[in-house]
Amino acid sequence: MSSQSPHGGVEGSAIDYVAVERSPRFVELKKKHRSVVFPLAVLFIVWYFVYVLLSSFAPDFMAQEVFGHITIGLLLGLGQFVTTFAITMGYVAFANRTLDPISSEIRADLESQEAR
């Protein structure tokens, strides 16, 4: 029976997961992931807090009617939902196009090493 090593792998396994994590392909994968995720997260958090701050400190501005009883606050609030869906769809497209091929290569390499 195999036992777990301190690094999460199985003792006696030929795969050095720490080396895989440090490999150029894995480092590239993390870099590409972070280059999109961090800026999008910061952008969305700023956008969210601008909305909250406007709601708190500029109620007259948020209450201005754009047409009928539709206010700037309502449009900006709905914009939060639209932005969330747009970011999600954009990230999924980016991941499918850019991240998934790299992670598939890494996975295939690990599976072939494990099969040996």
C-alpha cells in the first residue's frame, strides 16, 4: 500500500510535483492566469465600490431620472449584473482559448509520466 508524501504525491511515485510547479510551462500558465484575473478583479472591485459610494454619498445624483422612473442608480445597479456576466463570459473564453491548452499539455505530460 502506498503512503502520502509531505508534498501531496504518493511515495515511490516518479512525479516530482514541486518540479512540475516550477516548470516553465506551469509558470507560464500561472502568469497568464494572473495577468487576466488580478486586473479584472481590481477593476470590478473598484467599479463596485464606486457604485456603493455613489449610493451612500451622492443620493441626489443616483436619484436623477434618465427616462420615466428609471434612475441613474438603477442603471448603474443593473450594470453591476451586466458587468459580472461580461467578466465571466470573457474569462471563460480566455480560459478556453489560452489556459486550457496549456493545462491540457501539463496534464497529458503528467499522465504519461504516471503511466511509466
